[in-house]
Amino acid sequence: MNVLFDLDGTLTDPKLGFVRSIRFALTKLDIKIEPNTNFESYIGPPLHDTLRQLCGSDKSAEDAISIFRERYSEIGLFENELYEGIQESLERILGTAKSIHVVTSKPTVFSRRIIEHFELDKYFNVVFGSNLDGSLSDKTELLNHVLEKQGFSPHDAVMIGDRRFDMIGAKNHGIRALGVLWGYGSEEELREAGADGICSHPEDIYDQVFT
């Protein structure tokens, strides 16, 4: 089985760096937001889509992305935590899986640095992310790219993620989809999006994938 992992909300918790970098960008552009805005709900979707919603126009969103990345690339990237139990889960999977990949909407250049920062690179064959221009940020498009590059069958793969985008992208290609509950999507969201199984803790992943 080829195992595909989302990054944010699945392997690591990006909340602090993400929220601080979003606030930094919006403040710089003097864009007013509601005090009760739930920024956590924006963890998972492509950044371009998130900032377009928050800024109200494509032009402002592009400016916000540039400012976001100023802070994120130097500071926010490392305001991140590895979920407890993930490394042990990867260690166990490594001995059984045909291959293990990161498949994330986050740009590849940032994703690789995060994986290396947490010394997880020994577990993954390839880190697949989006491009800085926003292409490959849609999970369906990105998974198509992964399948083309790696050449394995969708029926010999499983996608593991915490949001509906992971589930929908996987199901659009006939890939089995497992939702995780320690990230930012609810069980209801994941099941409605077509999750084939739910993992409550990282130690559940191995059994869900290989049994």
C-alpha cells in the first residue's frame, strides 16, 4: 500500500504560525476583520482561496499572500508542533508500506523545510506540495499529479488527512480516504466528504491502513 499524508492538521499543528502570519498580512494591508473570526477554520484549504475570502478581492489576496509569506518563511514556518504519536506511527508504517508521501496544499518549498525541521524526511519518499503561483493547491489536481509521477494505482493507495478537501480529492480518484480527528475537521465533516474510516489517534493509522 502507498500511504499519502496531508501535512497541516495531520502530521503537524500549524495553528500558531498560520494565524499569526494571516493577522500580520491583514494588519499590514489595513483590512478589517471581525473580532470573532475563527482563523482555525481556514487551516486546510488553499491559501489563495482563504485570503480571497478574507480580503474580498483577487488583488488584495495576492498582496496578502506576499506579506503572509514574508513572515511565514522566516518565523511562522517554525511556529509549529509535531502531533504526539505521529513519529511512532510513521516508524511502524515505514516497515510495511510500499511508499510514503506527503501530499499537501502548502507550497512544496515550505513543506520540505517543515518535514526536515522535525526530522521526518527519513520516512517519506517524496514531499508533494503546491507551487507558489497557487497551482496544484487543489487536492484533486495534486493527487492526479502524484499518481502520474509515481505511477501506482489509485486502488493501491490511501490518503490520510484532517479536512474534507483530503477526502474529496481522494474519492475523486478512487483512492481510499482516512480522516483523522486530532486536526481541524470534525468527524461529521470527514464522513460527509466520504471518509472510508476515522482515526482517533495516530496509533490507529496502521491498523486502518493495513487491516
